Amino acid sequence: MNQRLTPRKQPRQKRSQETCAVILEAAARILETDGLGGLTTNRVAVTAGVSVGSLYQYFPSKEAILAELIRRLRRSLLADCQIAVESVRGRPLEDAVDALVRASLQHHLVRPALARVLERAEDELPLEEDLRAIKGELMKLVIGALKDRNVANADQVAFDLVALGHGLASAAIASGETDLESLFSRLRRATLGYLGLPVSLPEPGAGGVTAA
Amino acid sequence: MNQRLTPRKQPRQKRSQETCAVILEAAARILETDGLGGLTTNRVAVTAGVSVGSLYQYFPSKEAILAELIRRLRRSLLADCQIAVESVRGRPLEDAVDALVRASLQHHLVRPALARVLERAEDELPLEEDLRAIKGELMKLVIGALKDRNVANADQVAFDLVALGHGLASAAIASGETDLESLFSRLRRATLGYLGLPVSLPEPGAGGVTAA
DNA sequence: TACTTATGTGAGCTTTTGCTCGCATTACAC
DNA sequence: GTGTAATGCGAGCAAAAGCTCACATAAGTA
């Protein structure tokens, strides 16, 4: 089992870039249908309509394919969250939380099955330095947004909010939910509740949890 | 790959019961150190100090070992939660939430690494009927505790609370936390916040989240 | 055109892994 | 003891999976 998780060689021509893309997409589809256990290099190659040799030209191991998929997912999540934070600059804590929650939930709902599998893979694999870095950036982003709004103990609060959001999103997706708004309002309640903020109700009639 | 996940034959003598136990413990230790990928039948047998043949006498497949470990973990969690709910019969919602949160957190902290791996395995494996049943019981328990205290929309609230707790616990354990009390107070804040209840502070000085 | 480099191929080698089966050993009943 | 059932053993088979390498084709360059 090879140690390297980074691409073996960079594709230089259009043709080979296409090959890389096709391989990654094939892997993604296999993961969606059969999970981590279904992912084999031969199968990826066949599904991609490419020979194993070509696969190994760009990915030194099965794990490298996984790592690349994770890297891309994480990078796009980070980018979306950065945009979200930008968009609420100067606005109060509630809005910042809303924006971040919305961004991350939306992200989970694009290819839910794939996202779930990749997340599991992420903490099974000894994840690479660059992946750690991306994760660190994301935490920094959240911590910054909290600190800017005078939240005390921002490090731990950020950790907890991310974890809570992650938990609810994973469970909801696992059980087949696809309604972003429902998920959003519930996660909103949890996070604002954790922060000790009053939960302003989007739908006054149905927002209450405890009965009279 | 064999389909059966239930033990192939029941051990009748003390000797064979011991063999089963040793096999399961070996599998658990392998999972703790090397994760799902490290689990192979040969390795389990060697680690257990038992021959592969003996292993297959009681477990028809690798998955069966995993399933049995999951079954045991889940059963003990259910039992602990049932006791917790009993112990707060007639007491208010806050106390019930506290008891359940405490029970499940304690459960996660016994063998954290093992618990985590088994949970991942649980939704990779096509989980069995009896496991579904246990999970269903657990949800029923939480839903019942909520309904008894007049919580509206108990089904979804239960789902969300369990998911939130799960998320925070997993993340905390993954990052090496072991302080039950810290975890407890944070998860307490999140759950009570979600429920719209005032968070009564265990430590008035350090309890607040938003600064003045 | 001729030459070089990049890319693509897939048969098949190697290693790993799940699992079987014939035989040995131990516990129990009488 | 003797017989029988339960348990334990581990070499080794078959299948699967990771991966290589010698060769073929396509693209760029002159």
C-alpha cells in the first residue's frame, strides 16, 4: 500500500485532465451507490471507461482518489463559508450564524450520500496535512466570526456549533431528509439556543416546541 | 461473502463461551487501534490466540463479529437509557434531558475509539432487523419521555436531540476530550436551548456564552 | 515529414483476505 | 474406562484487490 496521497503526476494536456475528472466522477458514483467497501481501483477504472494503468498514472493509490475527492469537497465548503461570512460583515451574531448554517447545510444537500461517505472516509484515513489545514481554516473562520461579535470562549463555542450542525445534518441526511428549510430552522434553534440568544421565529405558529 | 450476521452456533460449554468472548475482545482492540480497515478474520484469530477455524465456528463472517459488537453496545446503551428515564419519572423536562444526556455521554466515554468505529460501521453495514429494533426502542424511549412532559412534535424533537447529542459527543471524542462534566454542560446548553428552556447554570460565573 | 513527449492500454503478477475441511483434542455421559 | 458430542486447530484453497510494466497510440514540435 503506497503512502502517497497526492497525485502522481499533473495532467498537462486537455485529454489527461478529462481522464482525471472521469476517474474522480466514477469513484464518486461508486461511493454513492456502494460505499467505501465498494471502491476498488479496477472498478473505478472500468466505471470511468479507462484502464487501470491510466488511473495509476495520476493516482498512486486508492486512498489518493479518496483524498482528492475529500480535498475538493472541503475546499468548496470553505469557499462557500468564506463567502457567507463576508456577506454578513457588520451584521449581528444571529445573521452570521444563519449564514454559516445555511452555507454548510446547502453543501451537505448537493450530493448527500457522497458527502456522508467522504466524511466517514475522512476520519478513517490518516488525513493529510493540507486537509488538516483546510479544516483549520474553516474553524478559524467561524472563530473569527464569533469573536468579531464578542462571543466569549469562541474556540470552544465554534467547535461545539460545528459539531452540533454536523450531527444534525448527518442524521437528517441519513434518514433521507431533503428539506433545507426545515433542517435550517431546527439547526437554527439549536445553535441560537446554545448561544443563549432568543429564537426569532420564522413561522410564529409552528415555531414553538414546548406546549402551553 | 456470507449473508448471515448471527452467530453460527451457540457455545454450550464454558470453554467455548470464553473463546467467543476472547474473539470479540480481540476484534474490539483491533478496531480501536487500526479501525475498520484493520479488521481481518485471520488477524482477529491471531490476536485472540485462537485459530481461524474456531472463529468461523461461531461467527459466519467478519461482518457477524462487527454486528455482535454493535449489538452489545446498543443493548447496553438502551438499558442505561431506560434506567435513566426510570430514575426521573415524574420529574420535569430538564431533569429528564439531563439524565438521558448523561447516560449517553457516559456510554460514549467507556471505550471512545471503539464506540466511534462501531458507529461508522453501523451505517456502512446493511444493519439487521434486531439492530433496527433496538434503535427504534431507544427513539421510543426518548419520545415517550418528551410526550410525558407535554413536548409538542415529540418525534422530530427526539430525532433532533439525539442527533445533536451524537454530533457533539462524536466530535469531542474524536478530538480527544475526556471530561464528562464539560461535555455534559455544553450539550445541556444546546439541548435546553433547542427546547426553549432557560439554561440553569451549574457554575454561574463561567456559564454565560455571550459577553456583556 | 521525423522525432520526442505525453497519455492510454490491459494482461497478469503479487499480496491480501475470507473461508473450508480433515483431523486432533477436550469435556461430558455412562 | 469407553463412546460420543463439542470444541479447537491451522495448512492451504479460491477469490479479490492492488498495482506494474511492456507496449500502443496520440499530441506537440521542428
